[in-house]
Amino acid sequence: AQSVTQPDIHITVSEGASLELRCNYSYGATPYLFWYVQSPGQGLQLLLKYFSGDTLVQGIKGFEAEFKRSQSSFNLRKPSVHWSDAAEYFCAVGAPSSASKIIFGSGTRLSIRP
Amino acid sequence: DTGVSQDPRHKITKRGQNVTFRCDPISEHNRLYWYRQTLGQGPEFLTYFQNEAQLEKSRLLSDRFSAERPKGSFSTLEIQRTEQGDSAMYLCASSLAVTLNTEAFFGQGTRLTVV
């Protein structure tokens, strides 16, 4: 069965600094991978997804993520964060064979220091 | 607005009461999912429908929970004899399963508080 680990519960970075949120997955083959963002009182918004092809994926709001099969990782990055990026970030994995559901990690809460 | 909508947004109920939530997916989407999210956790899969057929149920979905999608459009999630442990955000999502690599769009959720 697939699973997702987000080792960082809470991260604080200064506005304008770079960001990397870690995500490790467990799955027997190449999974579908996602990053979602959830702001307080809001639903989940998809930032980016990886299904196949280029392992560096560009998303919305200036985010990118890199799929590294050898490390079973799909880390999210942004070169310069803005105060509006403060939110909860979820990495998720889907199984291509079923595509029936997405399994989420426990999330990383991002705070921005002015 | 053509997004996923959920009703109500908030529900406070007494322990032992029954509650029902509604989800209206994006109109052309044939897949509909229910997730539960507790504080500090990621969403946990509960069940999903393709059209009106319920194709998968999580072990989290106890006998007190039932979900329906009678005409393949909106869906309801009912919890009978609510318990304090049912307090959570219930999220609905929909997708168009033309190919395997489709994304799911989420609603804003229904926050349930059982007192």
C-alpha cells in the first residue's frame, strides 16, 4: 500500500527566503504525486502534480517539485516565499493502477517571518 | 461558481444525533470522493463513487457512516449516532475520470463538531 511521510510538522522561513518542504513516499512502482495547499478556512488547492516525464515539475504560485525515484522523494521548492504562502502544505500519492484515491501526508505548516 | 460545493459549512450536533452532509461536484465530473480531516492531520480517504456506484470504502467508514450518490450527481454522507470522535472536517472532491491522470478538485469542507 502507498504511504506518504512529511517529516517536518512546522517550518518558519523569512519572507524572501527560499523554501523546501520534504516529502517521501512508499509505493512499489512510479506513483502519481501531488502537492496541495490549504489555507485557513479554505479547501485544498492543487499546486502541482507529477505523472510521468520530466522529473522537475512546475506548478502555480511559483512552486516547483522534483521527483527523485532513487530517494523516493518529491520535495516542494520555491526560490522566494511571500507572506501569502503561509498555509498548510500536503504531499499526496496516488496509485496509477487504480487511480481511485489519493493518500495524503500529515502536512507541513509553513509560517512566514516578516 | 462551478467548483465543488458542500453544505453545510459548519455543523454542531449533540452526541447520538444523526447528521447528513451534501456535496455537489463539478457538473461534468463522474468521480466523487469523501475524505475526513482531523486537526493536525492530512485528509483520510473514506469512500469514492464513479457515477452512482460506490466503488471503494475505507475501513474508517464504520457501520454508522453511509454515503450515497443516487443519480450520479450530488452525494450525501450520513453519520448516525454521532460520537465525539466523529468531530472533523469532512471534505468532498470530484474528478473527471477520462484517463487515469486526472486531478481531484476539493470543496471547502463541512466542519462537524459533536458535543
